Amino acid sequence: MLNIEKLEQVTVQLAVNGMFWIDNEGRIRHANRAACQMLKYDYEELTSKGVFDIDPAILSLKYLRKNYFDIIKKQGSYNFESSMLNKLGVEVPIEATVFHVYQGGQDYYCCFFLDISLRRQIQTEAEKSETLLRAIFNHHFQLTGLMDSQGKLLMANQTALDFIGLKEEEVLGQYFWDAPWFAHSKALQNKVKGYVKTAVEGEFVRVEYELSDNKGKQHIFDHSFKPVMDNNGDVQYVVPESRDITEIRRAEKKLQKAYKELEKLKNQLQDENLFLKEELRGSQQYTNLVGKSNAFKNVLIQIEQVAETNATVLILGETGTGKELVANNIHDLSNRREKPMVKVNCAAIPANLIESELFGHEKGAFTSAHTRKIGRFELADGGTIFLDEIGELPIDLQAKLLRVLQEGEFERIGGNKTFKADIRIIAATNRDLKKMIDENQFREDLYYRLHVFPVVIPPLRDRLDDVGILSEFLVRQIAKRIGKDISRISEKAMKKLQVYSWPGNVRELENVLERAMVLSRSSVLEIGNWFGESARSRVDDSSLVSLDEMNRRHISRVLTETKGRIRGEKGAAKILKIHPSTLESRMRKLNIKRREISG
């Protein structure tokens, strides 16, 4: 037969849990092998001690020590966590269960205990990890939380709580869309409810909307709702995260605005560059203002007087007298010299395009308006605009120009935005504007707006004293330009120049000198008989006819030679060294019919 009592003894000795038998005084009467090993005592050492000697927690609590066994006896058993001191004085954390046993008229207590050092270590590490994770969670810069699959809040980090100014217990258990941060907008609540529902169905959601903080300040947030699934693919939780992108959006708006401004400036600079290149090529044909006659000195005085003001200037003079050069000098001496001077030849631009050239147009304003165009007035803002040949400006555009002069504003063609223009206007013409007013070809109100400060440039025939000094200056300029080593004019040539009436003014003088320099073979400029004969013929002609008639005859002769051709390398405009549109304007003015000449 089995010896049950013996088996029980063996079982107790082989158990992994420690076991004590303790009497009513707390003395250890018996201990199993596991208890000895756990506390590093041999059997005799351990059974010579009392339980209060190795349990410092009970030892320090006198009341508990006194009533320790009474409590166990009353309850029948007692479960607790404590610690025991091993032989080395090291505390061993334990979980213990003590039973009361009455045997042979004596009270005994059987204590089973388990070393929970590993559990305590794991628990401590878990608590540390939880504390660390909670700290990371709370101090994450994004508004972060955790919802269950119903959309109820289980967690909310400190960043989110600080944003709305509430404590965690005030929001936990609420549906996410009912939380205080959505209270300002019922429409937004409904949207967010839909976002959460989509996330609960397993889809990642990312949206952008605005929220108000606890001070009522609006913030733009980039929001996401991330589903968290179990191994079966079922959504257990949803993680809402919100990143404040207010400053990013503001910076983007500023950047877009700056980009538009930069694009505008780039386009303006490109247009200005094209205009300035054209003007630079044109200005290289002219010289500085040179002269010593009284008539010309009066012009210089007028330039100096008006330059430092913002007054509108009307320059009057025959073709070739240097009206554009005077305009350049007025601008260069003004306080606007750092800003552009934009030049417009009103006679050189076709009538159907001149409004667009002056005021610009929007894309699609008319059939050929494929892109937006900045007009000359807009380009000249802060600077000067030079309207050459103002007498050729179509009558319908004169009213718009008058508005700019009166109110300082204009619109692009096809646009509704009004532009303010801080522009100084200089106009020039070789026509008799008063006569044009009488013929209803020029507005009288515009004339008086332009005629604020008239500068009349005398023709070269009225200041022949200037021919010598002007010729010497022009020779140096032309020699440098065409690469000729000519520094002076012969006395004979100078006399020829000084007796000629110069109907073409300074421009004709320059052309004659350039032709002579091309033909000259020495360092001293000589003028051949070609000029003498031509000069005499033109002097004789000019004594019999008006300047307009002489110009009409000359243009007609050139057109006859070109068989009526105006444009191209062999056209009349190329020979006369003027723009084709200018030649066409002159022909209309002088009533020259191309078909009559070519025929």
C-alpha cells in the first residue's frame, strides 16, 4: 500500500514554492527544501529562527505582529505580498498565503510563499516604460488621442488638453466629434463623425480643417485618423492626430504673394529691358546737346529750369532738330533719373495697336491677346514717358491720355483694375497742334494739358553758328562708331557745311558727315562735290517751295526709285532711315499716294 503520509512529505520537499510551519509564537518549526534554498539557510539555521526575524515588514509593524496570528485565525487564511531577508541580508520579495491549522490542541500556521523577484522586476520595468511612453505621448507636439471602435475617447495627450484648456477626465468617455474642440461648428462635427466612421471601417483618413483654442484663436490643422487592427483585421482602436500647420499655411500665402510680386517684377523688368535695349540702340544715333548760339543757349536754360520739376513738357520743333535728345536730358537732370524713361513713337505704332502699347492688355482681351501685356505707362511708373510725334495720336485715344494726365490712372484693355500712375509726361511734335485743333484733329483740352511748359527747338538754319562746333563733335562720335581715324574737318569742307540751310536739321548734318567719312581716305574730313551740287539744288528748290513740299518731292523721288516699295532692305524707309510706319504717316500727311508713284 501507498504510504500517503510519506508521499505528502516528499511532495512538500519537492515543491518549488517555499513552505513554513509556524507555531503560535512565530517560530519556524519546519521548512521545506525550496524555502531553505530561497533564503540560503540550511534546515537547522532556518528552523532556529522566528518568522518575524526574516520578515522585516511584519517586524516593523508592532500592532500587526501582535495581532498577526489572530487575524489569520479569524480569517482562516491570509494572502499578501511582502519580503524576507535571506542569510546575506538581501530582501527577497515574496507572495505568501498563510493557513491556520489546529492540531493536537495547538495552533499552527502553514505559510506557502513564492519568490516574485522576477515579477517585481518586470512590473518595475513596465511601470518605467509606461511612465516614459506616457511622457512621450503627453509631450508630443501633435494633438493625439485614442478612441475605441465606437469613437469614444480613451486617451488624450497633454498637448490636446492644453489646447482646449481641459483635464483628461473631462473628455474621456465622450464621442470624439462631441469633444469641446468641435463645439464651435456643428457642420464640422458632422464631418468629423464621418471621418471617424471611415477610419473605423479600416480606411486611413487625412483632412485639413480649422479649430479654435481655449482663447478663441483659430488654428489650421492637418488631421489624420489611423485605424488600429487586431490579427483578424478588425479595427480595435482609432488614433486621431492633429498637426498645427497655421504658420506653414501663412508662410505659403506669403510665399505665393511674393512669387506673384516677383513674377510681376520679372515680367516688368523683361519688358523694360526690351524697351531700354531698343532705346539704347536708338540713342546711339544722337549726341549730347552741343551749341553756342544764343537761340540754343535759351533751350539749355529752359531744360535746366523745367528738369527739376514734375511739370509736363511739350517739345516743339522740326524733324531732325533733336527733340528726343532734349527729352533725354530733361529726364537725366530730373529727380526721376533713377527710374526708367519709356519712349513711345505715336507715329510708328499702328493705330489698332497703340492703345495696347500705351496701356497694356489682359490675356484674351482681343483675338491676338494670347498673353498679358504690360503697357508703356505701367512700365514708366515712377519715371518718365516720352510721347514722340504726339500729333499722330488717334483722336479717340487722346481722351484716354487726357484722363491719365488729369487723374493719374488707367486700365489695361480687357481689365477692370485701375492702375495709379506716378509718371512725368514729355511730349514732342513737329506738327502745328493749333492748326490741328482748328481742323478737329487734336483735342484742345489735351493741348493745354500738354502745353504746360513748351520748349521750342530752333531749326539748324536759325543757328548756323552752331554748325562748326556741332560738326566737330559729330565727327568724333561717328569716327568712333564706324572705326575711322578722322579727327578734324578741312576748312573747305567746313565752309560748305556752314553755308547750307539744312532743311533736315541736325539729322541731315549727321547723315552728310557720316557719308563723307565713309568716302574720305585721309585723317582730315573732306566733302566732295556730291554735297555741293545737292546742296545748291536743294537751296534753289527750298527758295521756291515750302518745307512740306520739299519733303513731299524728296519722298516721292525715293518712292519712284523703289517703285513704291516702302518696307524691306530695298524699301524707301530703309533709304530715308526712318521707320516704315513713320514714312506711311508722313505720306498721309503730305498726301502722297503710293499707287500713283508706283504706277
